[in-house]
Amino acid sequence: MSVWKLRVSMAGTVALIIGLSTLFFTVILSLTGAFDLLTLGIIVVGFNVIQWLISPYIVDALYHTKVLSASEEPKLHQMVDDLSRKSNIKKPKLMLAQIPIPNAFAYGSPIAGTRIAVTSGLLKTLDPGEVEAVVGHELGHLRHRDVQVMMFVSMLPAIAFYIGYSLMFSSMYNNQNSKGNNGAVLGIAFIAFYWVLNLFTLYLSRLREYYADRHSASIVDQGSDKLSTGLAKIVSATKRMGRTKQETRNLNAFKALFITDPDRAAADAAELSKMSVADNQKLVQDILSKKLTTADRILEILSTHPNIVKRLKALQELS
């Protein structure tokens, strides 16, 4: 997918989410004349903004991150320096997430600044070139302001959900009259609309992953090849690692931040396990030769990240 098509698709998806939300909320609020619903919407927006502002500190607590000093990882710091300069952004704070699963993520807020984190598992699993490509991907998210964009569009489904839940809950106390019945119907409509908006939000998230991949390929020497092998190794290593229920909950809390979706590791690794591979390049080539099934496409629609096969095919087009 060309960069022009990516930009048009992302802009169109954002516009569609905002347009549908505005139209739906305007129609419903005009029909109900419900100031309380408008107030609830304002409260949800305020809550999401506060969550965004403090989310870096929540991420740090959940994933046991610490600042990674230049004395501990001088080569990694130099790598981030060079790639930040190529990305035309200020160097973010470099963090180490002390979890065994190989992954990386970019995050931040106006009060916490921008940050990228690599996990201890990532540094053990990938070679330096692959780590460089992963870092380039995360810097792409910061360059494109993906944290802010996804925070904004995620508020709209949240507003629809909470208004729908509020209408359905309030209808329980008014179920003896038509007002109660209307409230229940409107509540169901809002919940259904939440699911529709959520699908568009997931689609936008997948587009931005492709866009960050393209950024890495543009600033890292042989970036598309390095990122391809890095992603394949991350998926394989994640599948081999068991997780406790608490670890699963923690990873799910902010999984959209990660370079790959931990919850898709089993499905993605299943694709890889069907292939007999001798080395990393053979692994990538075998993935590229696989055809997607209907089940693959359905799973992707419900994911924050692209299907591994489609993602590697897009990277190879940049080689």
C-alpha cells in the first residue's frame, strides 16, 4: 500500500468516525432533548483526557518500566539518537519494560513527554539490526502522533457505549411506561453504534501500524527486511511463552501500543508453525507464500494489528 493511499485511508477513516458520531449523537439528542446525556458525554470526554494525561505513569506501573540510561545501553541510545534525528523529532525518553515477552511500544502525554519502551525479552530475542527496525517503527508512531490520534478517536466509541449503558440502566426504573421502553431501545441502538465505531477504530489502528512500518523502512538501512524478520521472531517467541492471568490482563490493558498484538501471537504463530523454515529469510518467504483464509480475515477485523501475512507482504513491497 503506497504512502498516499495510507494517508487517504487514515484521513477518510478518521473523518468517517467523526462524521458518523456527530450525526448519530445529534439525531438522538435532538429526539430525546436529553441534557443529562450531553452531560454524560462531556464527563466521558473529560475522563478520557485525564486518562491520556496520566496514562504514561499507568503504563510504567503495569509494565514495570524504568529509565534506561546511556551508560547501561550506549549502543541502543545512539541508535535512538540517530533514528530520532532522521525522523525529525525530539529524542524520546528510552525506557526498559521488565517483562519477558519480546515487544516494544511508544507512549506519552503533554505532562509526561514522549517515551519509547523496549522489553527485556525483545533485547534477548532480536539481533541489533532487528531492534533498530523495531525502534524505527515506534518512532514512526511518535512522528505521526498516533498516540494522540488514537486517543481522540477512541473517545467517540466510549461516549456511545456509556450513553447506551446509561439509557438501558435508567429504563429499568421506567419500564412501566413508554419512556422506559424508548430508553431501552435507544440504549441498544447506542451499544450497537459503539460496536460499529469500534470496528472503524480498529481499522484505523491497523492502518497506522502499516504507516509506522513504512516509516521504519524509510529511516533504517534495509529496514523492511530487518523489521520482517524481527516481527516473525517476536510472534514465534511470544507464542512459546506462557502467561499468568495477571500478566494477560496487564498486556491487554494497553496492547494497542505494542508493535505486535500479544493476543494474536497464538494465531500468528500457528501460521508460522505450518511452515518448515531453515533460517529467518526462509521464514519470511514462506509467510509471504501463504494465502489468507476467511477466518484470518475475520480475526484481523477484530484486531488492533494487521494479520502477520499481510503485514510482511506490505513490508516486502518496500524492499
